[in-house]
Amino acid sequence: MAKLIVIYEKPKDVEGFEKHYFGVHMPLAKKFPKLTGASALRVVSAQNTDREPYLVVEAEFESADDLRAALASAEGQAVTEDVANLIPYLHRPPVILITE
């Protein structure tokens, strides 16, 4: 299994972020080819960090090859391009992790 994990810090505009993220960005991400699961979890507590994590998102794939292919697909490009629309709501870009 491979995962794309994205960690967002608390937005400077929570309402705007939530509206765009769950109304536009997440629906785009759910169109990734070969996506086997997706979740968005709000952080209620964090330890050992000076940052304020707000949302942790996971997109799951059967393999790293499937994840790479999804990111390279037209659907993946649409998600990547839409990140620019989230940036105005954030203090800084999200942390993006790829695991396998």
C-alpha cells in the first residue's frame, strides 16, 4: 500500500478553506485513478511541535506505481493545479508526504 498524506496547518481563513477544500478540492482528489481510500481528519491535539496542525488527509493506493500514475494523470494534474486556490487561505503551504 502507498499513501499520499497532506498535513494542513490551521488556516488564516478557516471558513474559506473549509468551503473550498471540501466543496472543490476533495471532490477532485476523489477522482484519482485507482484510489482505494481517502480520508480527511481534523487534528484535535498535537504534541512535540510548534506548528498548529489542523487537517490530515490521506489518499490510499494499492502500490507506489498506482500513486505515481494517479499524480501524473489528468485528474492528478487538476488536484495539483487546485492547490493554488487553497494557498490564499493558508499561512504556509501544506506538508506533503508519500509513503509505501
